[in-house]
Amino acid sequence: MFCIMPEIEITEFRGVSASELKKIKQKTRILGLLHAYGTISAPELKKLLKISLPTCIGLMNNLISSGFVKNIGIGESSGGRKPVLYGLPENRFYVISCDFGRFSASMAILDCYNRFVTPIIEIDTHIDDPQLVDKLYNTAKKLMADYQVSDDRIYGLGVDMPGLVDSKIGINYTIKDKRRQNIGRDLRQRFNKLVYIDNDARMHAHGEFHFGAAKNYKDAIIIHWSWGIGLGIFINGLLFSGNNGFGGEFSHIPMVENGELCICGKRGCLETIASSNTVMRLVRQGFAHNEISSLINRFSGQPEKVTPEEVINSARQGDEFCISILNEVGKAMGKGLSYIIQLLNPEVIVLSGPLSKAKQYILSPVQQSLNRLCLEKISQNTTIIVSEMGDQSALLGTSEMVFQKVFSGMSFLSKNIAIE
């Protein structure tokens, strides 16, 4: 895995000397490295920090006495004495991670090793819900109480959601009520914690890059294929967000002149021909035309009860109508991906999200379009993989991003660690 450590943000520390500030920065850097690498020895740390071994050991002892670091055990020797390994205590640092879909949200608490310490709880809310902040707060408090996670060990809240999200300032411009678009501010005021807001597709991508199918690649494209079509881009190990954080709005690239009306108000976007919305539109057309299908027989006269998952399951059972729907959607997606391959020449494209579960029923038409539309020399070394992470990728990606923010800031250390 490629570990990109964020830079420490230097903020104003009134009354803190330069030498004290330097120690705080070094301790923060140590915590960040321990989070990134899992376990590490003092000799390895001193090389990474470019400090003397006595200084490194002194900092480590201070962190251990404060309960922020623990002795993990003895490592393998490369010659000489076996080194002591250090790591983060799994019960010392937690974050709350929340993933929004179009119609609901899910939440869990994770430790500093990105392990779930609570079940994933579904929340009946959406980005335009006036009670969104209250629902998230109440769910988080219940999780903390039910699973005995104390408030002082929760270091941040991360929320990913659909829409045009500026992660630098925590604003989701897709929320209809402009008074509630600054969701980051509202959550900070309620939780009194570090809050990180980002686009759902980018956090799905972040999860896949660190824990899933893209973790061994530096240049990766991760598609979240659902009601919308989200795109996460990693270039040389770094998540690309664009100038205002809006990079990756793959759903709304124009594909069909004067095509179907999209939810964005434009016509002919990729979302109108290659998403779960497309699947459901084609299902409704099939009902209207009395297509021969086990799916239509099973849901006779009730197309609104059909889900994309039902279409995929029927295709697996040999339903030709459902297979044809997935074939049409897959070819359209392949056309969209051909633009990405021609422009970015990625090592890997990971398909995640509900529609990716169709696997060969989607992959085959995607590949057909790529074979037809891409220059072979450009596309031949791009691997296409279906994610196996399921619905956890965004929660994990958001959790990891929050921990990176926690361990790149210093204010919590200045309050919690004695400066020696």
C-alpha cells in the first residue's frame, strides 16, 4: 500500500515556545506514522523523523506515559539487538464514520486500525432532511452508549454524501436549503469535534485505495455505480479532488444530444443511460410493452416494487429481458470509461456499488465497448476489477481520512500531552 502522510498544519499556539511547538509537531508526526504503518521501531522512527535516537525514545516514552502509544512487542533483528515495536492502543482513538446514499445513511464507530467496534447502523435520513444533524448526533450518542465508547476518545466525525461537496470548507452545494448547505459547520457546532465532509464517491474510492481492490496501485480509477455514477481518481497515490473539490462528477458528462432529462437539469448525462435509474426506466418500459420476463410475471402490474438487485438476480437465473437491460447499461458505461482510459491511462479501474454486483453481466458489455472505442495500445494494460468490499468501502475510506486529519493536526496534543 502507498502511504501518503498529510502535512502537519501549523496553527497559532499562544504561549507555546518554539521548542515546545517542535516537540508537539514531532509527537503528532509519530502518531501519524504509527497509524500509517501499524507498528514501527524507534530506529525506524528516528530515520523517518531525522532526529537522534535518544530524542526519539524520549518522545516515545512521553507518548507512552500519556496513554497515546503502547509497546507492541519485539521485532525481527536485521543484525544486533531485536528492536522494540510500538503501536497505537486500539482503545484510545476512535472516529465516527457516516455514509450517505440517496435515500438513507449508515453509521459506525471505528478504531485507529479502521476496525469496526460497533455494528453498522442504518439511519432514515437524506441530505435534504431538516433533522439531519439531530439524527446523526442522536445515533452517534446511542452507539457510544450501547458499546461503551467514551466521548473523550472520539476524535472526529467523518461524513460522506452525494453532491457537490467542497471538503475544504464542509459545504454541500447540492443541499436544496441554502441555510443548511454548510453541513460541516452545523455538525461541528453540535458534536464539538473535528468534522470532515466529502463526496461519497471520493470516500468509496479512498476505501478501495487503502483497503480494497486498488490498494496495490498508484494510478487508479474507482467507480461507484449506483443511482448516480461517482468517480474517484488517484494519481501517483494521491486522491484528486480538483480546484474546488468537485472533481469526479462522472454522472454528468454529456453523452446523448437531447437525451433523457437528468436530475441535474441537463439532458443526456451518463447517469441517464448507465445508472440504476436507467435500469428502472428500462424495467418500466418492459412492463408497458409486456415483455416476456419472469421478473415482470413476479411483479405483475407493480413495476415500482422492482429494485436493481431484483434485475440482477433475475439475470443470473437466465431472464433474457433482464440480461438485455444490464447489457445496454454496461455498454453505455463502457463508452464513458473509454474517455477516462484515453485521457488518464490508469493502471486499474475498480467497479464498486450495487450495479457492479452483476459482475459478468455488466463486465462483458463494458469490455465490448472498450474494445470498440479505445486505442488498444492505451487500454491493453488497464485492469478492470469488480470490488469485493460491498457497502463498507465508504465508511472505511471516510474513517481513514478522518484519522489522517486527526494525526495531521496538533491542537489535541497540546491539550492532552505534557510537554517535556
